[in-house]
Amino acid sequence: MVSIRLARGGAKKRPFYHIVVTDSRRRRDSGYIERLGYFNPRATGQEVRLHVDMERISYWQGVGAKPSERVETLLKGVDSAAN
């Protein structure tokens, strides 16, 4: 099954996550099919905390990709901010 989930990047104790589409059987940080955005939990000031390509997210969900719980929570925040 294909899933939309977070892949960790960044330095030790300074996390940075890419939102990726990947085969659910792969490891967290291994190869992915497509990168859809990023999430920076340590963003301050003018830094962007969350950047998501909603058009590609809806495409992947349309073909059967399931978002992880954390990604689903982030996407709900994006939807509520857009309204």
C-alpha cells in the first residue's frame, strides 16, 4: 500500500520533516516516490512551519494513498487555515 508520511531530516535534536509518498513497507527515511512538502516543527519568526502541495496530496489520496496520523493532523490544520 502507498502511504503519505513524514521522513525525518535535519541535524541531531533539530528535526526537519519532508512529507513524502512512499510504499508503506519501506523504512521511514528510505527512498520515496514523490516529495509533497515539508514540516519544520522548530520554525520561528519568518520561517515557514508547513509547506504542502495540496493539489498533489489530493491526487495521491484519489489513487488510494493513505496519510499517516500525523500527516492527517497537519493537513487538517492546512484546511482550517484556508477557510
